[in-house]
Amino acid sequence: MALHVKQERREFIHYSTLGILGLVLGAGVVGAPYLKAKETHLRPPGAVDEDRFLSLCIKCGQCLQVCPYHSIKLADFAKGYGMGTPYIEARERGCYLCGALPCVLACPTGALDHHAEKPEDVKMGIAVFAFPETCLAMTRTIVPKNQIERIYAHPHTRSLEEDVLKKLSTYEGKSCTICADMCPFPNPASAIEMIVTEDGIKKPQINHNCVGCGVCEELCPASSPSIVIKPRETYETFYKKDQI
């Protein structure tokens, strides 16, 4: 009798475990398209279209290793799909558009297209001035020390990163023009610039050469960023779509 009870208990545990595992896997398979549709990652420079990127990327992490700004991270399970693939979290650290694009050169499979040879070739996304109500320039609020210190908490172990902090520190207590002044695009004003409204208020304006590097979102000293990046969008698809 005791042997029979033990056998039944083992069978119960076995099939219960299989059932739970099946539910988890089933939910993952069914939910995967929705997870993918819900979130589009900001990919490193040169990333090919998303489906092709996911098929080509071997999750080697070489792009991450050569990035001098610690901009690139590898997606974990919480990111929904593409686990192990490289992405950029703009609010934590944007891409500083290194002249030689070392991340592209390091990619062994073409997931980061080697035809992207300079910052002007990059099409990561587009910046959007989505929350003007938080913009320090528009509210005529000086750059507060505590928000600069938020950025100090990001990795800064290399000389290029230290240079960013030194330049950023000069804005403390002044009117904010950080997003336009610190844009790393070779001709920054063609990507983002400060303009003056009819009321005499300065505000950022996104221009056609913006490549969506994310530095403006990272360095925005508002407690909630005024500018956010829309991955995989372009100036034409985002700003011109209503005119087509």
C-alpha cells in the first residue's frame, strides 16, 4: 500500500510539473508576438531591420565590449523577446556616435550593417519633443544640481565619459540648452537646435538629420525627460506622415 501511494505521488508531481511547464511555454509562444509588438528596442548603430537583426545577431556581445561609453546592454528575459541581443536604454546612456562606429566594426554577422561607416549613416530612430511641460527651457527653470547628479550616477570610468561630465557640469544653475549643445551628431544643429517661440521662450526643435542616438534623452535634466526616442522611426516617417 505504501509503495502504491508513493508511486501515485511521483506520478502526480511528474504530470503536474509537465502541466505547469506546458502552460508557461504556451503562454510564451502565444504572447511572443504581442511582446514584440509592444516594445521596439533602440538598437546600436547600423542595426538592420528588426526581423533580420534578430535572425543575424548571435548574441556575442562584441559590440558591447568595444563601446567606449557603456551605451550598449544585452536584453534579458524581462525585455520580452530577443534575449541576449544588444540594445540601448537612452535614459540611462545614449549612443555618442563614435566617429569610427566601433560597435559596427566588431559585429561578425552583419546584424550591424558594415555599410554604416560614419555617424551620418546611422538610422537608430528619431527624437520626439513629447513632453514640453517638463522642459526646463520652456518653464524657464535653471538646471538643478540634483538632476546633474543623476547623470553622474551613470558609468563614467573612461576619459570620453569624463569629458561628458565636465561639459555637463558647466550648465548647473544656468538656463538649459543641453539637448542641443551636447548632441553628438557631427553637425548638431541639423539634428536638434534651440529655437525661440513668439513668446520669447526657447525650446528644442528636432531637425531632419536626427538619427535617434538618445543622448538628448539621457542628458535631459528634467525629472522626466522632455525628449524621448522613438526607435526605428525616421524624420520622414514620424514628422512627415501627416503630410503624405
